[in-house]
Amino acid sequence: QITLKESGPTLVKPTQTLTLTCTFSGFSLSTSGVGVGWIRQPPGKALEWLALIYWDDDKRYSPSLKSRLTITKDTSKNQVVLTMTNMDPVDTATYYCAHVDGYNGVYFQHWGQGTLVTVSS
Amino acid sequence: DIQMTQSPSSVSASVGDRVTITCRASQGISSWLAWYQQKPGKAPKLLIYAASSLQSGVPSRFSGSGSGTDFTLTISSLQPEDFATYYCQQANSFSLTFGGGTKVEIK
């Protein structure tokens, strides 16, 4: 059974750096083709893909946010970490991590429950 | 970026109705398209991948079709648990994008 869970601060101040951790089980990020991605959703709005890291440490970022994002993995801990710099109130959203098996394409088969991050002074 | 445009943005339907949602890509994406269902306060759930492949465990009343730039998600007979918001997602380019969503509401 694949599970993912996001953790991190619920409130950050403008200009601060957000660090979110995705802890997963039921799969290994050392398995060929596997990836973990981050997606966010502002309240009442649509989903927005942020970043993706693959088993071989290949990393992909949303072009519009690339300068602010860093994604890393710790295979031994079954964790993926996303950092986003220079947070702004418009970054208030629920942040999800999700599993990609890679064989059929880059689709998010399993999702975490999400964590709401509010950006406010 | 490839833009994904869904229509309609919302639809009102009754239990038993056939519902069709459309997703259009700003450029050709072959069959690299997925559909997700999201209920309030919950994470999205993958329904369809590769435009027409049903994800394991998803009821057969859900189907997907299309290729290139135009895609559809069809619910053949709407059930009470299907009232939700549906999103498409393209996986053709390294920069993934989602559609704006279609809310299926009770008529």
C-alpha cells in the first residue's frame, strides 16, 4: 500500500523560505521510473504542478517558479523535500506530494492528504 | 507551457445522466493526458491516464477519449458519489500543466 504524507509549517511570513517534507511508504525512490512530485492548490482554485524528482535524481520544475524552488530526495529516509524561497501571500495554498510510477507517463497515481500553508505577516 | 482549457467550468446534472467534460490542449500532446476527480477537502484521485486507460479500481462508467489537442471525460450514468470537481493534466512536456477544473453539481 502506497502512502504519502506532507509535513511542514502551517504559517510562514512573507519573504521567508518554506520547507516541506513528503514522507512516503510502499515504494522506493531508487526503483527505476519512480518519481515524487509536488502540486499546490490555492483555496477555491485549480491545481498547479510545482516540481518532480525521479529515482535517478533527475529534477523538473515549473518554469514560472523554477527560480524559487528546490527539490531533493533522501532515499534512505523515504523522504522528498521541497523548498520555496521568498514566500508571498499568493503562495497560500494546500501543498500536495504525489507518487509517479513513470511507466505509463507522468501521472500522479497516489497523493498525500495535503498540508495547508498560509503566508501572512 | 502547454495550456489546458476545460469546458464547461461547471455542469448541473441529475443522477443517471450522461456527463461529458472537454479538455483542450494549446498544442498537440498525443495521448499524454490524465483525468482526476477531487472532492471537497480531499486530494485528487487519478481516474484515467494515457487519455483512455482506466486506473485500477475506478468504475467503468468513467471513460476517456481523444488525442492530439481535444479530449473528453465521460461519465455514462452519474452516481451520487460522482459529484465533484474534475481536472485534466497533460504529461506531454517536461512542464506539467492542469486544466482549470469542471465542477459537477447536483441539478
